Amino acid sequence: MGFFDFLTEEIAIDLGTANTLIIHNDKVVVDAPSIVARDRMSNKIIAVGREAARMQGKTHENIKTIRPLKDGVIADFDASEKMISMFIKDIPALKKKWLTPSLRMVICIPSGITEVEMRAVKESAERVNGKEVYLIHEPMAAAIGIGVDIMQPKGNMIVDIGGGTTEIAVLALGGIVCDKSVKIAGDVFTNDIVYYMRTQHNLYVGERTAEKIKIQIGAATEDLELPPDEMAVQGRDLLTGKPKQVQTSYREIAKALDKSILRIEDAVMETLSQTPPELAADIYNTGIYLAGGGSMLRGLDKRLSQKTDLPVYIAEDPLRAVVRGTGICLKNLAKYKSVLIK
């Protein structure tokens, strides 16, 4: 322990394509959409997070909303750095300090990430005063967050469906045995809904509306036990150009999402086919764990279960499973040293 340790703060960050979550002192202090609004004239960032999300799709030509992360990796370096630094400044405990503390950080990264993309994440963190930066693979963090003991010589399968990527991994002995990262996740589901409304109803809807449809009546299968009610969707009629409203049901959304979910199913099957036999035997007993926002899609667990003939469990509070795991790693750095990438 150094003399300056009181100047060091520890934070765990789940830098997601759709949402960014930050844990400080075992509490989730930031949970906001990963969106930045920038003024084109002055090039200044005028809003981040929720405030910027409210502007999305409603801006004039001088304001541009940017999502700095695409497919789980940093696409806009400058915007992502400003976003991270503004989120860190928003942490209530750090606001009170008159000295800017140096930070010890653990940050999640997708498992299919390249060296260059990894360096981008690291450099972003170092520029916002990160003294010690550790990286951890998302499926690993999700497993720790769900409460799986990853250090055991026992196979566990995690499927983490985020905003930009779906991470599928088989873990044992604190390492990833086989993994697959597919760029089909929440964002693709949203685009599928936009496309479906356009082709089937001649209705042009924005991304935010499609996201709302996905959350309210999104489904992965047409036979749900507790089907949600129909939903009224407003948008622009492509034939007349007038604003109009149509009714849509979960069955239509299940049709719209079918192709994308098939590809996730195929990726899960492919990962299972690469699993060593001893671990496959473990997975037969333990089942598959689902985490991430995409796992909240109605009937997805049932559909995956039918496809794989394995029990499928959704993590409690799946949106925060990854950041919880990252937070646990941060607290027990010595224990999880082998899992983290320095």
C-alpha cells in the first residue's frame, strides 16, 4: 500500500454498445445509454447519456448524436473518450473531491476483440486519468456476475447478448476454452423491426420507436405463455408521407426477428460442437446461462432450450450481470489476476 493510495479511486466499467455502466464502492453509480450529442459548429459535446438519448432522431443540422461504440468496440475514439470522462465526472463520490483522483479501472471487452481495438480501449482509459487499467472479457465478467465459480475445473457456458455483439463462451479453470463472438445482438434486432415495419406496413419508424417496440412486445417465438398486448406504433406513411398509426402484435415482431435469432442459435450450436467432451458433459448438467439485455427477449430462453436440448437460465438482472462481475474482479484483484488482461 502506497502513501498516495487515498488518492486512488477504484471503478469498474462495462463499456457497452447500448449502455455504459460504472460501479464505484460496490454500487452502480452510472447506468446510461452510450450516446453523445455534439454541436457541429463548435465541435463541443453538449450532452451524454440519457440527455443525448432523448435528442436521438430529433436533432437539427447543427447537432449530431453519435454512438461512439459499434459492434462492441470503439468506433469514434474522441467521442468515446469524452463520454467516459463525463460519466466519471458524474460519479457522486468523485464530485466532492477537490483533487482529481487517479483511477484503478477494470473494463469489459468483447471476446472477439483485436489487439488494435484493445489498445483503443486502454488508451481511452489512460487519458481519463486511469493509472492502472485492467481488461476482462465480457463472458468471463458475466459468469462472475451471475455467481458461477469460474476457477473450478468444471465447464460453464455463457451467452451474453448485448447491444452490438453476442458473446458465446465455454469457461473452465478461469479461462475461455472456446468462444464465438457474433455481431448480431440488440442493435440488429432493432434494425430488423424498422425494416419489417417498412416492408409490411409501409410505415417508416425511427430507431427509438423500434427500440420501444422491441422492449414492449418483442418476442423470439410465436407461442408465448403470457403474450403481451398489441401495441400502437406511430410513424410516417411511406406512400402518402403523412404521419400514421398501426397496430402490431408480438407475433409480427417474432417473425421480424426470426432470421437474426436463427443466427444466434447457429453460433451457440457451433460453439457446442467445438467444446471438448468432458466440458460438454458438464454443460449437459449445468445448462446454459444467458446474460445481457438481449436475453430479456420473451421466449428466447425457451427457443434456445428447444434447439440445444439443454436447460437455459436467464441471469437475475441480466443487464447488470457483466458490470457486477467486473465489480467483483475489482474487489478481488489478487484472486482474479489470471482472468484479467493487464
